[in-house]
Amino acid sequence: MRRIAEQKTVKSIIVAGGAGFLGSHLCDALLARGHRVLCIDNFLTGSFANVAPLCNHPRFSLLERDICEPLAVDGRYDEVYNLACPASPPSYQADPVHTMMTNVSGTANLLALAERSKARFLQASTSEVYGDPEVHPQVETYCGHVSCTGPRACYDEGKRAAEALCFDYQRMKRIDTRVARIFNTYGPRMQPDDGRVISNLVVQALTGRKLTVYGKGDQTRSFCYVSDLVRGLIALMEVAENPEVPVNLGNPRECSIAEIAELVRSMTARRVEIVNAPLPVDDPKRRRPDIARARSLLRWAPEVPLEEGLRRTIDWFEQTVADGTERRPA
Ligand code: NAD
Ligand code: UDP
């Protein structure tokens, strides 16, 4: 009897984008909970090093595939997490049409796959759906202030379209879909050259280069450590009652980018200059999540303070980038 009960809790789960920064940590967490995981990734911005340690795991498999292509996979799945999409502005703007198609066709393909399996579906959406927000902090009922013509639109509008697809599937009772609006998240396994602010600043400091602050540095972001975020994604997927509304996941501690640069400089103890560089077009001025919904529906809140998360991130980059050694999975 006990064996049967144990077997029932082992789920088969697809993680699209599972070789990326967040996706690989999610694969680790799901395997640690005893589930079977199929990672689907085209390695556009992900890295084989992120999942290499899992490749001999008996409950892990890897499928190299672009989600924009129609997807047929063997077997039945209980859950599908869709994290497949480049997340850093330089990466998603490098091929904006592909970014848009990843969010629209790719999400539609994964939703169809989930429907065939009657799987529960979680979409990794983003705080970018709020654009350059006029409401602060950002609450889920705010519809956003997004440019549909600027260079960030392929991502922001793509993610908004993906949310619309998920809520249509939900309303039509085709499958159970959940939408997480993820705010800036950082930690080990960010690509050192992917252009996001934490990885840029840490790598610049560790390699003795000038720290680049875009604009005056008075724009704000709220940074969530990766383990907190992954715990939030799993909580949203597993909560018994479908919230039927998007849920913000992020850390409400808000910092200016100038403050973050100072903090990274002092925590890395490097005598490097902080310089200003041009502010990218449409760069949002302020961002902080209202997480009341996640607190009440999921009993979730972040636990890792910024200084501790940064310490772990700096240590990881120190061992992988600055020493010039092989990338070490965290
Ligand atoms: P990432 O770039 O490290 O990971 C994305 C993964 O998706 C990579 O492994 C990439 O190779 C894969 N991918 C991209 N396009 C694909 C396609 N067409 N087919 C198959 N695989 C594809 O980014 P991340 O930070 O891990 O972000 C993961 C998800 O979370 C993304 O959907 C992103 O939009 C969302 N998100 C992340 C953050 C953050 O701060 N990290 C914030 C908001 C939302
Ligand atoms: N940024 C910066 N220096 C960098 C990289 C980014 O000042 O080397 C700024 C960027 O302009 C933005 C903030 O840091 O205001 C966060 O940028 P990121 O690309 O990490 O995330 P997003 O803009 O998508 O929130």
C-alpha cells in the first residue's frame, strides 16, 4: 500500500527551457522531490553545463528541440512548465521575431502538448508585462504600460500574448493553466555574458573591469534569489485550487542600480571604477512586486536576503569565471 502511495506522488514533468538559468535549478528541485523530468531546450541561451550533471540521473531526460516546432513526445505528462524564452534584453533582442514566435507559437505548441496529456501547465511570465509602470508597486490587477513598437516589445508583448493563450485555455476548460509573473531573479548559472545587470556587474568586478551603470543609475529593480523563485514556481504549480489569475513572484526589496553597483563593488572588494553608459531605449524606471497574492494563495515569500544571495552568486562566479576554470554547476 505504502509503495503504491509513494508511486502516485511521482510525477512526470516537462520543463521547457530546462537548460537555462532558472530552468536548470527547477529541474534540480523537481528531481530532488522524486519526480521524472524531461527537459526540452534548443540551447539558444541555455548551457549544456547547467544540465550535464543530471544526464546520468535515472529520472532525467533531455530533448534538444525548438518549441516553435510542433512537439510530439512519447508518454504522458502530469505537468508542463514553460520557461523557454531568452530572458536578457540583449538575448531576446538579438532575434526579436524568433522571441515573439517562441512566446506565441512555442507556447501554443506546449499548450497543445499539455492538452494531449491532460497536464497542468505553468507559464513563466514576467514583470515586463507591466512595461514602464505607472502604478507602484506593481499589483497583478494593473494592466501595464507597454510599448508595442519598441525594441522590448518582442518580449513584453510576446509574454502578454502567451498569458492570453494560457487564460483562453483555462476559460475554455481545456487544461488547468497557471501564470507566474517573475520579477528580476539572479543567482549561480546566469551566463556571464548574457547582459543582465547582476551577472554583468559581478563579472566586471571579478575581472577588474569598470562597472557599467546604464543611465544615471536611479532606475530601480527588486532582485529575487533563484532558490526562492523556484520554490514559488513549484508552489504555484502545486497549489490545489487554480488561482485563475496571474501571480507575482519576486522580492519586494527595491534598490537603485547605482546602489547595486556599489554593493557589488564592496562585496567583491575590488577597486574598480563605476562608469555610466547610455540607458537602453524603453528601460523601465521602477519595478517592485506587490506579493500579497502569492503570500495569501501560496503562503510564499522570499527568504534569502540580497546580501546573502549576492554572496552565493559572487562565490559561484569567482570559481567559474574569474579563475578561468571550467564552469562548475551550482
Ligand atoms: P535563460 O535564457 O537562462 O533560459 C531560457 C532557456 O530557454 C534557455 O535554456 C534557452 O536555450 C531556452 N530557449 C529559448 N528559446 C527557446 C526555444 N524557442 N525553444 C526551446 N528552448 C528555448 O533565462 P532564465 O532567466 O532562466 O528565464 C527563464 C524563463 O523565466 C524565461 O521564460 C523568462 O522570460 C522568465 N523570466 C525570467 C526572469 C529572470 O529574472 N531570470 C524574469 C522574468 C521572467
Ligand atoms: N543595467 C545596467 N548595467 C548593466 C546591465 C543592465 O545598469 O551592465 C541596467 C538596465 O539598464 C536596467 C537594469 O540594470 O535598468 C536591469 O537590467 P536587466 O537587463 O538585468 O533586466 P531588465 O531591464 O529586464 O529588468
